[in-house]
Amino acid sequence: MGAGVDDNAQFELAVAAAIGLALAFDRLDVIPIVRRVGLKRGRAAVLLILCVRLLISGRSEPFFWRSAASSATICNAKLP
């Protein structure tokens, strides 16, 4: 793969996840169980599930940390 493709793909995944979460929040009231427990509780449950999932996942690292590390490596590279 070309240089930076993995960073670009991770960034696009983050944007897609943000759009998906926004759409889920917008249409959460059509789910029958959310109607019973209330919209605020339904949104809180979605956020709780998302946060727990992010906390237990050890395989992801923030995009900006990887980008900063890549930039530092490139800047510190010695030219031939």
C-alpha cells in the first residue's frame, strides 16, 4: 500500500462512525424498546455501549497520535 493509506482509511472510518452515530441518535425513537424506556435513556444506553466498547478495545489508537509519530519519524530521518 502507498504511504499514508492506512491513516486515511482510519480517518474515513472515524468520520463514517460519527455520521452513523448521529443518524442513530436521530432515528432512535423508532425502536419500540426506546419508546418504552424513553429517548433520553435510549441515548444514554447507546453512549454507554459505545464508551465501554472503546474502553475494552486494546487494538485501536488515536489517529492524531499515529500521525504525530509518523511525522516525527519522517522529520528525524537522515538523508543519504
